[in-house]
Amino acid sequence: MSKQRRPHGDGGLVQIYGPKDANGNKKLKSPYYYAQFYDTNGKQIRVNTERKVKAEALVELRRLMADRDSGAPDPNQARSIKYADLRAGLLASYVERGNRSLTTRADGEETVVGLSQLDDFFGYDGAVNKGPSVGDITVDTARDFVKKRRVEGAGNAVINRSLACLRRMLKIAHEDRKIQNVPTIRLQKEPPARRGFVDDAKFGELIRVLPSALRPLIVFLYYCGVRLGEALAIEWSQVDLAAGLIRLHETKNDEPRVVPLPSILRMMLAEIEPKIGKVFVATNLRKEWIAACTAVGLGRKIDVEGKPYDPQYTGLTIHDLRRSAVRNLVRSGVPETIAMRISGHRTRSVFDRYAIASEGDLRTAMQRVETYRLGETLVKHALPAKKKKRTK
């Protein structure tokens, strides 16, 4: 009686043996069990479960077959997909969605923040080396990347930009049904949000030492809290000096908005000629910003040996002007909904991080409460009664 064959749909576990030895005994070629089953077209698939215990390998077999039934791709397909393919999918997604964080280098190549560090780690060169296969990118791969970047002196916030790129490109490949599973990519704990601000007095000192060409841009950022990228995209056709308004078209949230101009900026813009092309100039912005902040005591630079044009800098950043603008708007009594509209914040959670109260703000708040609530009666009852002098 012939042995009944297992139906194709059931699948099974096999072990791989090598050639027989001199005594005719077979020796295992791999200690792992392999899952063997058929796809929906009847093609045999064999996958290493990476499990040495049969019961655990059986669980993995059932999972693989469940993925097959749901229409997932061949798990071995991941071996043919390289890092270069993941990278291309990520950039294509940025183009499709119109993300403004997609930038173009001087050589014409498109990139996003954090991607170049991944390229270096995986050895991607855009020509010969396409990087490892997707199957070789695991949780441990991400951990190795973190270790390497920390040795290079990168902080967690910078490392997370690259990890976010890696996580997103894997997710896109999964959504496109090119890979079955997405390894867990854990982000690192980032430091608390920056709390940098500049007050009017220090800002006055700063603006005086900046080149005159950069002053309109810096004044605009300080008063209106607009993002730097949004400001640099503004053209003269969007400026209405008579009404004192700038109409923003290219914004991070893709929502056009109107920004009112302070009188000082209106006067500065009125003097600029000719009024064509971009409104604000940003020539040597980073270099001039570091020099000006250092000069007025708002920052400090540390010259790096061998890199005279790339000093390390700590102190007030250009983005801190956005925080200062938000705080000034709120402190001056502007309703928060209007302040959010001017600065372009869509969510309260992010806006609240920018509208951080200083210690002086907190003390002033308590003084107002005292003025409003406390009187002689409350003070009389709250303070301990004075002891009467004993009479003889």
C-alpha cells in the first residue's frame, strides 16, 4: 500500500542533510528546521525558520502559511530586495506626498534629513554597492547603527532622524507588499525640547551686529514666528506693503495663511529695491548668525582643529526666534488661536511647547493672583496672631 502524500495546503517541516560520511551516516547541514509549503500558484517555497525546536518551528510554519493565505509575498523575495530599493521607495513616497523636507543637493541628487548617515552605514554608493538585502536588516542592525553614530559623537535627536528614515522605508516596502515583516526599529530617548528665547533688549543688540542684508529676515522671524524655510520661499508678489501683510503659499502644512507685518519690517522692506524674486536674503546666514550671537553673549563657538570654517557652536539658534515670537504673542495678550494662525502651528501640543513660560512669567502670574484675591482679611486669618504682652 502506497504512503498517502500530505496535501499541498498543509505544509511541513524539513531538515537539510549533507552528503553521507564514510560510514554511510547522514549529518545535518543546518541545525534549523525549514518550513516547506506551496504558494497560491502551486510553487514550492522553503524558508529557514531559524528555530531548532520543532514545536517552535511549527508555530513559525503556521505563521508563514497564514501570511501566504492573506496574499503576502514570498518571504524569500526579501533576499532580492536591497537597501537601494528601500531608499528609492522612500524618496518616491516623499515626491508623491509633496513633502517639503525633500531637498536636492548641488549634484542634483534628492535626499532627506538622516538619509546620508544610513547610506554611509550600509555602504551604499548609488552605483556599485546597493547595500544589504532587506532580510539582513534586523533589530540588531538598528542597534549597531546607533552604536556607530554615538561613537562618532552624534546625539540621540540626530540619530533618531536616521532611524525614522529606516523605519519609514521598511514600512513603505511592507505596504507595497514587497516584504512580509517589518523589524522593530526603536527610537532613542531625546533630550527635552529646547527652551531658548531672546528678549527685546538682547535682540536689539543682536540685530545691530548682523549684516544689514540679513536684518529683514531676522526681524521677520522674531516678530512673526514663521519657519525659516517658509520665509525664504516668499517672493515679492506675496507682499502687500500697503496692507502690511504677507501671504504665504509654500508652508509646511500646505495650508496658505496671511501673516501681518510689524511696522519696523514694513519700513525695512519699503527701502529694498528692486522688488523682484525672493524677498529675504540668507547669504552666509549660519556663519553670520554664529558670529553675531558670539559677539553679544548669546552663544559661544569652539573652533575645530582642521575645520576653521565649520566651528562647533552652542547658544541661541535661529529656530529660537520662533519660540520667542510665540511667547511674545501670548504675553502681549494675542488670543492663542490667532497666535497659532500667525506662526503656523496646527496642534496645541506643539504650540504649548513653544509658549513656555519663563520664571519671570510665573512670578508675575502669582503677583496678579495676589492682587486680585488677597486682602487684609485673608492675610489677617492666614498669618499667626501676634502674642499680647503680659501685663504685670
